[in-house]
Amino acid sequence: MSSGPAQLPLGVGLRDDATFSSFLAGGNASLVERLRSQLDASGEPLLFLWGAEGVGRSHLLQAACHEATDRDLRALYLPLAELGHFPPHMLEDIERLDLVAIDDLEQVLGRKRWEEALFHCYNRLRDANKRLVVAANASPRQLEVRLPDLASRLSWGMTFHIKPLDDQGRADALKLRARVRGMQLPDEVARYILHRGPRRLDELFEALETLDRASLSAKRKLTIPFVKQALGW
Amino acid sequence: MKFSISREALLRPLALVAGVVERRQTLPVLSNVLLDVREEGLSLTGTDLEVELIGRTMPSQVEEQGAATVPARKLMDICKSLPDQSEITFALEEGRAVLRSGRSRFTLSTLPVAEFPNIEDTQGSIELSLPRGTLKHLIDATSFAMAQQDVRYYLNGMLLELRSNLVRTVATDGHRLAVCSRSADIEVEPAQKLIIPRKGVLELVRLLDDSDEPVSLTLGASHVRAHTGDFTFTSKLVDGKFPDYERVVPRGGDKVFIAERAQLRQVLSRTSILSNEKYRGVRLQLEEGNLQVMANNPEQEEAEENVEIEYTGASLEIGFNVSYLIDVLNVLDEDRVQMTLADPNSSALLEEPGGGDAMYVVMPMRL
């Protein structure tokens, strides 16, 4: 920011975890409802969520895992964008868990060992009556799956398209995430950030994280001049 | 209504109650104090809708019971400036409050009693009592670290944590954190954590003294109430989570030195004279047996002090806002202070040597 003296902040900001209470459902209310009730006895065994970058796929999957942990169930979040470079050993014995959330499915498609491992993973989880939620950037039909058996498994469960938020929804989401962090974000500042800031929601929330730290360090209120300075706009 | 009261009986409760009244008000009636006189005594109420304080005192004579609201500050200024031991007669005449004492006469405006808001009587779920001295010590040891008007509502207050046999206060403004715990003879299951807003904390502590007399607390869902003898204090609570203080207290510091508290405080306050007025930064150079404190300002003026300390270990240079260190040295009561450091970017821990009931965490500055 500046080269002058700077007070380092203590880590006393509130954590903005990816939970259901920090997710603005917008037009995705029924999806969120299904996902939250997936762990009920009558819940869907398999859910498939798809949508464009930055609509909240990872947030929803992590929120489902947080919810499972809150219910004293065991859950595992597998972001294949990061884990897909490894061989699929992590899917072994996975049916011992209560919920498995597989993110970025498209990352491993076309790779024989991964597709086979996923196919068996589907079967084992279903046989063990455990829950699986999968997210990808396209619908099961549009994904390029080599293994026909896996392709059919992908469309076994309920499929939801995650709809992006409109402008009002984006404003509401930004304010919600600020509130989760305990920050008061005035309307005109929220409008400025939305107007000037990145289009993608995840990048927008990263900017919020930067502002959280900067305002803690500088003890400044969130004004437009402060936002400009802290984000280098 | 009509009653008479000695200046001394009125002044202390009036001063405390008027302290709650804000200078700038959204509702005109909030700048008034509510006087309610009955056979059993006179009660005075001041409120800003967040904090309410009721004080009780005994009039020397009650001729007619009743209630009125009058401007708090004017009433207090008048009572304060009357001679000692004056007898004051207060009467409501044609909608105005008339105050007589000796050959003085003051007529004050009033506002309808019905407009005076009172904080709703919340269902108190938990009642407990603490020695006043314990609560006062806990507040005094930590309140300086509360934030003022931070964008994070939860920092503009103090965490009061009550659990079985233990009371704890925590305050932080994001740069430093203060935590103080004391044992107490209370049963609270499950443990309660409330955030009392800054103003409530500052008003509450004014009602407390160092005695073992009890202050009884009533904890509601959205309010906390405290009774001390003649006063009833009610404050709204800050709705929200307070940061987990355990996450912030450093555990890995390996550079531990002990200094004479008063001496170190003097060194720091002298050095601070030539620190940058805006950032208040000072540089500490830790060496075996010696701590060097340096400051300079944009005018290229410099201060340098050396103070003897108990320390063996590696040397370290680290910057701090000098005010944060002085604040801590002011509230510690031991003659000596222990400071634990790790590296120039990690927080410092200040406490009594060997650890007392309070811990202070101060984040360094990059100079």
C-alpha cells in the first residue's frame, strides 16, 4: 500500500467461512434446500450441480461439508482442480464417510484411471447409502466423459443448474458477506465496488478480504476514497 | 410533584445519570432526565436508548408525589454550582419545573413523561452476583483496548465471559488485545459470552468500587442489567460474535525479557515525544541485558534511551506504536513486567513475570 510506517493488524477479523448462512441463494433456493436436506434420512443420495465459473459451486459444496460437520457427520471436500494431479487413491474406502463432495469434476474427465475410480466411487457410496454431491462446469450431458458407465452414473441423481445472480443479487451477496465479517458496508460504497470491481463473485469477495485487513490495520471506515486506496483502484 | 432534597443527596446520582445522556440527541426527550418522586424515594433516569441508568436517593421531604422530565445537563450544572449543603425545592408548576434554593430560583422546561422511553424489561434468564471490586478490576484491566467507532460492531465493546467459577473480559481494537480473568464464586452453565457496547462499559465501571460488596447481574437475550445498591444499569448487548481471543494470544515467542515497569514506562514516554505524531512508532533493539528505545520524526529529530533488562538470548529489532505499550504498562500493577517476542512481524505478549491474571497482546509496526 504505502512505504511509510504501517501498523500490522491482529488476526481478530471474523472468519468468513463458506457456509449456507453466507450464501445468497437468489434464484437457487430450491437447490440450496435440496442440498441442505441431503443429509436427512429422506435426502437425495446423489446431487449434481453445474454452473459457470464464480457462481458459487465450491462455496455450496464446502457449505454442505460444514453442515455435515455441524451434525457430527463425517464429510470430505475434494477439489479436483487441486487434487486431480494425483492418482485417485483418495477415493478408496470413501464410503466410510457420510458425505463426499467432489468439486471441479471436469478436471479429471478423459483420464481412464480417474473415470474408473469415480465410477466405483458412485457405486460404493450408493450401496453404502451414503451421500454424494458433485459439481462441474457443465451439465452431465455436455461433459466429455469417456467411460459410458460413468456418464450414466452422472445423471442418476438430481441435477441442478446454479443460476448466476443478477446485479441486485450481487449487491445483496456483497453486503451479506460484509455482514458475516462484521463490517458495515454503506450502500454507496457497495455500489462503487460493484461498479468498479471484478465481475466474478469470488474475486469480489477476495477484494472484501483485502478491505477487511486494510481497514483493521488503518482503523478506517469503508469510504470510497479508502476503498480506492486499499484496492489500488 | 413537589419535594425538597439536599444538594449532596441529589448531586452524585444526578452526575452519574446525566453521564449517560448524550450531548446530541435524535429525540429531544433523550436530553432530559426523568425524575420520579414517591413516598419511598426519588429515582432519576437517563437513557440514550442503548444504555439506561436509574439512580435512587432520599429527598428530605415529599409534599406531592409525581414525575417530570427536565434537561439533564442544565439541572446538573445548576445543582453543581449551588453552595454546599444547600436545600433544593423542586416543584412542577404549570408544566414547568421550578427549582428554589435560598434566594435562587430557576425555571426549567419539561417534556411529557409519557414520551420518555424505557428499555423494555427483558426476561432475565441468568442472575448472578460478583464482588464489585472483581468486576471493576476486570474492566479497568481491559477497557482501554476497546475500539472506537470501528466498522466492526463487535470491536466497539467488551466481551464479558461468565462461566462456572470464572469471569473474563476481553477487548481488542484490531491492533492490540487485552484479556483478564479472575476466579469468582458463580455457577453459570452453559458459559455465557456477551458483548457490552463501549459506552455501557464506561458507564458501568463508574458505578463500581474496589469493595467486596456485590454487584448483581441479570443476563437477558439482548440486554444486561447490573444492580449496585442505589443504581440500576441496563445496557443493550452488541449482537454478534466476538473473535476467538485464544487464536490471537501468541504461543511461540522465544525472546523473553523482564523490565522494571515504571522505569520502562518513563523511557517510553520520554522517547515518544520525538516519535512521528501520526504513527507514534518507536524502535526497540533487544540485546543481552539491555533494551534500546529509539524514535524519530519527519523533522529528523531523534530520541534514544537505554534501559537495563533481564535478558539473555538473540538480539531483535522490532517497531511498536508506543502508545499501545504505555497503555499496557499503565494498567499492570506489578513492579516488573515480562515481554515475550518472536520476530519483527509477530505479536508481543506482555504480562506480569510468570503470568498474572491479565495478558496483553500488541501487534508490531513496520517502520
